[in-house]
Amino acid sequence: MKTLFTHLVILCLYAVSAPAYAKDLEVDLELVLAVDISYSVDESEARKQRDGYVAALQSKEVVDAIRSGPHGRIAVTYVEWADSAMQRTVAPWTIVASEADADAFAKKVQDAPFVQGHYTAIGSMVERALVLFDLNHAIGLRRVIDISGDGPQNQGANLETARRRAADQDIVINGLPIISDTQDPWRPRVKVKIDNYYRNQVITGPGAFVIPARNFDDFKKAVLRKMILEIADNATHSALGNGMRP
């Protein structure tokens, strides 16, 4: 009886954590939205990031881009990250194929409570994303990690090693660096051009690109543009070359 109960518990836990769609569903894109909530990002700025993604997900342009692919659907998850121990899944893997799907996913992102971290461990977020791809049971034509943040790595897994691992698995990393004057007390006080840092040390893969946001208020426009480009995966990427701003 005890063994049966244990099996039932395991099955229930799997049901809660498993994606809400059939195993091995083909999609045009597997997309990890990875959003910085380290100490330099206060709750107001974190809300602006979320609002930007929510607005993009609910936009006609993004939904049209999703529908334009061969399968007309993507798999997407939204993760907030900070130090090496903090990669928090705010909205789990979800298939988005319609306006209603996009709206439901955006609502999960919008309604989640805010939890702030400390350090900035970009490499650890990349490593976590590689694991998330293995857990989603989707088969994508492309896999992309979409990283937004306002500072350089200062803790966690080696970023260059994580980038190489992503590249070896044909996973693209795109970047949305936020140019911010906010000083993180956990970060060494050094001047870094964050857009160049993302271009040279974060993004990787064919067609990878950076779209900077001039500040947190500019984030909404930047994220809309970036999501349309990475979902549509149009010829613009190849024409621009690796690392160039579209």
C-alpha cells in the first residue's frame, strides 16, 4: 500500500511540473525568456521589464509572427534570474499558437509575485536554460535563449563555457541589454558599456543579435522589436551578420 501511495505522489508531482501539451510536439521555436532581477533592478524596474514582455506577447505583431511559421506555434517559458542559485520559472513551458494562448501566458507573467536576487550570474542562467530545453518535450526548428539585463556577470558559472555549450547544441543566445545608471552594491564599481558587453561576451550562434534599451522606460519598444525578429527568424539576421543590432 505504501509503495502504491509513493507512486501516486510521484505521478502527481510529474503532472504538476510537466508541460501542458503532448510530448514531442513540433514547434517553430523553443524560447527561454530570461529576465534579470538582480539587486540593481528594483521592483519598479522589474515591473517595467515584465510589462514590456506582457505587452509584446499580447501584441498583434508577435502573434502574427508566431502564426507565420511552418507549424504556426512556439514553446515559451519565462524565467527571472539573478545569482547562481536563483533562476525562478515565473511561467512554465507553454505552447503559444493563438492570441488566446499568448494572452494566457502573458497573464501568468503579469500576475506572479516579485522576488529579488543579488548577484548577476549570466552563465548560471544559460546553464539552467540548457536544462530547461531538455525538459520541455517540444521539438523546435530553433532554440533561443533571450537574455535581458543591466549589468555584467559578477558571480556564478563561467559564462564563456556556458556560451560554448549552448553553441555546441545549436542554441542561439540573443541579448537585450538595458543601459542603466543604477549602481548594484554587490557589483564592483566599474564602467562597462553593457551593449558592447552583451555583443562581445553574451550572445552566440547563427544570426544572434543585440537590441539595447536606452533605459527601463525604453524597454517595451526594444523587447517588442526583439521578439518579432527572433520569432519570425527572417532573412534580416543573415544580412546583418552575427552580433549586429537589427
